[in-house]
Amino acid sequence: MNTKAICLWSGPRNVSTALMYSFAQHPGVRVVDEPLYGHYLRVTGTEHPGRDEVLETMNSDGNAVMKELIAAQRRQPQPRIFLKSMAHHLVELDHGFLSEFDNVLLVRDPREMLPSLVVRLPNARLADTGLEQQWRLFQELTASGRPPAVLDARELLLDPAGVLGQLCDRVGIRFHPSMLSWPSGPRPEDGVWAPYWYYAVHRSSGFAPYRPKTGFPVGLKPLLAECAPWYERLFEHAIRALTYGAAR
């Protein structure tokens, strides 16, 4: 029986909160929202909406946070813990704890992610997207013999059941149809930053159908040029939707 916690390493605006809500519906899983956010804000000095409240309410010692979560999973192997984490939060930390998790990367085409990101971070840079960090993490885990599963937001939205089913197989849990829907509104596991970032997912009760975005802001094209190569490398390894054929 697999008793490792599942750690999602996402970038912002990648439907990661919807995925966390999905796993929260699984009877054998409990979820934890961005346990390294306080650590990231403290170490980098980054200004994010709600920064002071995050630092006041979270343990900002990232190594201590991850050690405690690993210890909690060992004390109580079931339910499995699902950590929704951001790849760019993984800074100035000992990566040794990665071997204690089933690691998953969640990516999204920057053509669709960047216009949403700059609404909250108008001066967003490549480092804010997590894409380069995700590729480095993919290489590190693969070299150690523990390649992570890679999810793509578009593939997930095109076929939630098919993609989640494949992911569940990878991390050693049984897929439950209950993972396809959730009650609308906030969840008790939400971080204190939810009012700044989760307004759309709080209106949802399941994965929204995929709809391609049209147009792209001209001013974001230089950042897109930086992001696209990292995304394409990761997408090559992504779990694919099963229900829509070859068209994308």
C-alpha cells in the first residue's frame, strides 16, 4: 500500500485550486493548501496580495513545515495527504524531502496563463510562473529515479475523468467519480490568501469545460517568449486526455 503524501508542484493560475478541491472529494485523501507560501514570502521578500496576513498566520520555516507534514503522514498513513504547492515556493530548501512524496507537476500553456497572472501580478516575471523551476524539478526527480507525473491544465479540462484516472493510477489511489464535482464556495482548507486568488473557483462546482482563449496582449509577448520553451519541454511528458482524439 502506498502511504506517501502526494505533492503537487504547480504554477499560479493553472487550475491548481480546482485540482485541490477535486482531491478533497476523495474519501481517502485530505488536502493542504500551499504550505510553503509563508516560507517563500519570507525568503524572497516578494510583495503579494495579503502578504502580511500570510506571514502572520503561517509557519515560514519551510524545512520545518515539510518535516512536520512528512511526520504527520507517517503517524497516520491514511488518509493520504495531498499538498497543493507552488514550484516557485521551493527556494532555499533542502530538497531531500522530495523523496518522501509522490510528486506531480501541473503546467499550463503560458498563452492562457499569463493574461490571468498579470491581473494580480502586473509586473510578473518568468520566476513568478514557476515554469523554469518545474523543469529543473522534473530533471532532478527523473535523474533520481523518481520521475514526477506531469499534468497539463488544458488536457485536464478536456477530459477530467480520463486524466484524473491516469494520475490516480500513477500515485497509487483509486479514482472516484466524486472527484469531478464539489460544493461551490470556500473550503475550510483554503489559505488566508483565498480572497485574493480563489474568487473564480469559489463560483465553480466542478472542472469548467475547456475553452480556448482568443487574442493575446502584445505587451506580454516578451514574457511569453521566455516562458514558452520551458512549457513545451514539460508538455512533452504530460498525461494526455483520452476522449477527444488528436485535435487540440
